[in-house]
Amino acid sequence: MANKADKVKKAVAARPVPSGADAAETEPKRRYTPTPLLLNEHSGPGWLRFPPFSPLRRLRRLPFWAYIAVLGPGIVSASAGNDAGGIATYAANGAKHGYSLLWAMLVVTISLVLVQEMCARMGAVTGKGLSDLIREQFGAGWSMLAVFVLLIANTGVTISEFVGVAAALDLFGIPPWVSVPPIAFLVWWMVTSGSYRVVEKVFMALSLVFFSYVAAAFLAKPDWGQVGASFFTPTIDFHPSALQDLVALIGTTITPYMQLFVQSSVVEKGITPRDYKYTRFDTVFGVIFSDLISVFIIVATAATLYGKGQDIKSAADAAQALKPVAGDAAQVLFAVGLFGASMLAAGVLPLATAYSVTETLGFEKGVSLSFREAPVFMGLFTALIVLGALVAIIPGLPLFAVLIFVQILNGALLPILLYFIVRLAGNKEIMGQYATGTVYKTLAWASVVVITVAVVLMFVTLFIG
């Protein structure tokens, strides 16, 4: 018996170690004790061990097309932040405050990089969505609270996306009751009839319309010196309306559904810690791309409308910022951009909400599943689209006012979600060596504090005048 056991051991030891594609096939789908994300043993002391953003020297050593191929959840979720409400908020801030809130965009962009990266990392390491982790680590009660907050915020934003569709097509003279129903059906059909990858490519293609705002900003010929200085010159107006604008800016940039979507997408794509370096690039690139577009929207509207006594109250008003690009066709160009932005988020947002709720309640979920396989997931997704479309066709609805109010609501609810994200990403029991380190965690908590202070100040000034 002993000789037989020795022979088995020798046979196992003699097996060739798989490599390349073979290794990928034999590797477990989820690795819970992966190697550290440090670049090498000299990358820094233990207290500084946090997932680094790839430096240029590392980027040069990796295949360019590997990064291009992985672009997906990060750039889609971040670009979806420049939705109808985002465009309305950025345009209104530029027209009302000029360049004075660009410093806030810099701070919020750093915060968004941290938050999105933490969610993508949690998805890759644990193989679970955000709501699943909240339920497991904080209990059913806190999980239900988080989902309730998200459901309120996401329902409002879903409505705002179809309001954006209505506002865009209204510029072509098409009334909402004619335009919104078929668009709502198109969004529903794109998701329920196609695979995840096909739907994702459609969303990414729609995000290309944002480039028109870059051209508008340059052609408006702003004072670039003043623009640059505004990023590093914080100015805070304590008037209630100004603080509401600041919270709306935060809420539309770090929209709650973006975190849900990026983590769920990473899980559904089966990304493991081994592949995470590419996903991290996708996530950071998506945030920078999205927020650069946001900055250009603010610059374009500030250069053309600020100081002229013209507040933005409709899509037609916001379109004036594109006159340097399109002249009399500015409304057409703005309508195309607003329509594309609304369509991008109109698909992403109901998906993120459906993922969150079904994760918490323990139902089957996934865009590749049928109604029979995931009735709650698909039913909730459908219900959100129907509700958004019904509200958007209400006669006399103040479209732009609704868009901005929803962003204020997002900003007010955001600190609750950020608390869970920072706690989970730093939990070594579930994240292992991928847990957020001291410096990274300090920056993340600082972001939570800054956003919370802004929200508290807004409510205080509202109540005391």
C-alpha cells in the first residue's frame, strides 16, 4: 500500500505545470488569497500598501490592446454619470457660477476615482455585488436600509433619464407623449433581448456624443488662465441655493448607481484578481474621461452664458453653450448629446437598481437570464422603465427643474452608501491582501467627511435661512 501511495505522489509531481491558456482554464474562477497588488517588494512599506494606479513604466510593459479590450464596466458606469441630470447640473452651474466650482470638480473627481476603484476591486476579489456584501457584513436590517436609500435615489434618476429623452426630442418639436413610450420600449428591448456584451457595446457607442462639449469649450474661447486658477482656488458661497448647486454637483458626479453597476458588472464578467489590473485601468480611465467632459460642459456654458443674466431653465437655454460649435444648429447638437446621454443611463440605471434589490433579497439576477429564470430581476427592471416613462409624459412637467432636484437628492443620500463602501473595502476578512491600506483609507474617509459636511451645511442653511 505504501509503495502504491508513493507511486501516486510521484505521478502527480511529474505532471506538467499548465501555462498560458491552459493555466487560465485550470485556474479557479475566484481566488480569495491572491498575491498583493504591490508593484514589487520595494513598492512601499506595509502601511502604504494600497492598490496603486498603474504608473507609466508599468503601462509600457503591458500590451496596449489588453487595456483596450477590457474597457467596459468602468467607462460605461462613469460615462453614464454624464446623463441628462448631469448635463443639466453642469450647464446650470457654469451659467450661474462661472468657473468658481471647478475646484469642487477636482475634489469630487479624486473621490470618484477612489470610490469606483474600491467597488470594482471588491467585485473582482469577492465575486459578489455591493448589496450582497452589505447584507453579509452588516446584517439584513442595514442591508434593507441601504437598498431603500438606493431605490429612492435610483427611481428618481431613472425618471430623470426619460425626462432627458423628452427634453431632447422636444427640441425637434416631438411632444413627450409621442417620443418617450417607443424610446422606453427600445431601452427595455436592448437589454432583455441581447447579451450583456452586446448591450454594453451599445452603451459605449452612445457615450461618444459627449465629445461635442469639448469642441464647444475650446471654440467659446474662455480665459484659460482663469479656468486653470479656479481648480486650485476654493470658493464657497453659503447661500442656500449655492449650497444646493454644490450638493447637486456632487450628487450627479458620484451617483449611487454608478458604484452598484461597476461592481455588478465586474462580477458578471467573471473578472478575477489576476485580471484586475486591466479593470482598474478601465475604472480610472472611465472616471477621468467622464469628468473631463463634465469640466468642458461647465467651461463651455460659463464662457458663453455666465454674467449675461441668463439662467438655464430649459434644454433650449442650455443649448446656447454650443453656439460656438454649431451656430444656429446648436439646439440640434445639444439635443443629440442629451438624447445619447439619457439613453446611456436609461439602460444602466434600471439594471444597477435591479441588481441591488435582487442581491439583497436573494433572487436570481443577470441580464443574460430570461424572465422565467429571473422574474424579480427582469420585473423590477421593466417596472422602473415603465415608471420613468409615465412620469416623463406628465403634461406641464418642469423638465430641467426635475433633473436638478434629483441630483440634489442623490447628493444628500450619497454619504450613507459611501460609509458602507469604505468599510467593506477595508475589511481584511473579505478582501485579504486587497484590503484598502491606511493612506488610501484616509483619503476615502476624508472624501466621505467633505461630502457629508456639504450636505449638512445645505440642510442647515435651508432651515435657518
